[in-house]
Amino acid sequence: DGGITQSPKYLFRKEGQNVTLSCEQNLNHDAMYWYRQDPGQGLRLIYYSQIVNDFQKGDIAEGYSVSREKKESFPLTVTSAQKNPTAFYLCASSGTGGLGYEQYFGPGTRLTVT
Amino acid sequence: GDSVTQMEGPVTLSEEAFLTINCTYTATGYPSLFWYVQYPGEGLQLLLKATKADDKGSNKGFEATYRKETTSFHLEKGSVQVSDSAVYFCALRGYNNNDMRFGAGTRLTVKP
């Protein structure tokens, strides 16, 4: 079955620690995305990548970093510089170019930093 | 830049009521339009989409028509069920643009 996996589903960290969220897809999609969702809020784009070894900042990239060494994988690191990291993080992927390519989402990782 | 505005919630309906969630967009050119649904604690699932003017997307009894003249993509369902309780997001993707813009989401609660 093709899809996107995110692990773990719940993650707890102490303030000041960096933490890496995993995202893997087997849909053979070129583009991958990371979003942040806060309670009762919409989605805000953190980073996206349209091809291996290339990525761009989204609307709220400060305090986050990513890498794209493989087509299937797009891990997100939440650094200690992120002022308010507790949130629900969603990874997505899509085809590229032309019309109609929807984004497919993973199940999300809920990060709690205390 | 491209943007989506959808009606604020929450929306509370009784089972079998008619549902409309309004969505309007601002975009250059001819974007593709989408509705996603999110159940508690889960990721977003594509509900339906439309890629050109006058297209109607439909799935699971939900429908939405791409209206270029009113820049709208309103979601409708004739008879909602308790299981439709979720958050609904309207989204657009610009032509030749891999970025997607989401509305703020509308929480729907259906009571038996």
C-alpha cells in the first residue's frame, strides 16, 4: 500500500533539546512538505522540497531545519531556537507540474515540549 | 498572492440536515481547488477536487462546483450524518505551482 508514514505519533521533549520528526513516502512523489497545525488553526507551511537535495523555506521556517537526501524521506528537525514548538506536525507529498496534483498527508506527529 | 477564505465555524447541525460550507479564493490564472477533511488526531484526507471552471467534484455525498465568475468552491451535502463530524479545509493550488494554500478550516459537529 502506498502512503506516507510519520513517526512517532506522539513525541515528548524537554525545552532546549533538538528533536527530529520522521517522514517517509512510497508514492514516488517528487515534492514533499512540512506543515504545522496549532489547536483550532489552519495549516502553516514550514518547509517544502520539490526535488532531492533542494528545499525552500515556507511561511514559518525560523527554528526549523530539513534535509532531503533521498526522494522518499524528508525529516524535520525542531531546534531549540523554535520559541513555541508544541504543535501537531503534518508531512505531505505530491506530484509536480501541471494541474490537479493534490497533496497526500501522513497521520501527523504531536510534539509536546515542556 | 494566492489565498483561500472559508466560512468560520464551528457549524453544528442535526443529523439529515443540509450542509453548506462557503469557500472563496483569490488567485491569478486558473488554480485547482480542493476540499480536505480532518478527523480528530489524524492527517488530512482529500475529499474532492476540481481542476477547471464549472467542474463539479463529488465524493461520499459531498459536492462542490468550481465557479470562476464568483471565485467560489462551496462544499455541500444534502443529508449529513454523525460520522461527518470533522474539520473541513478548502485549498487551492496555482497553475504550475507546487505550493498549496489552505483555508483556516471549518469544524462541523453533527448531532443525532
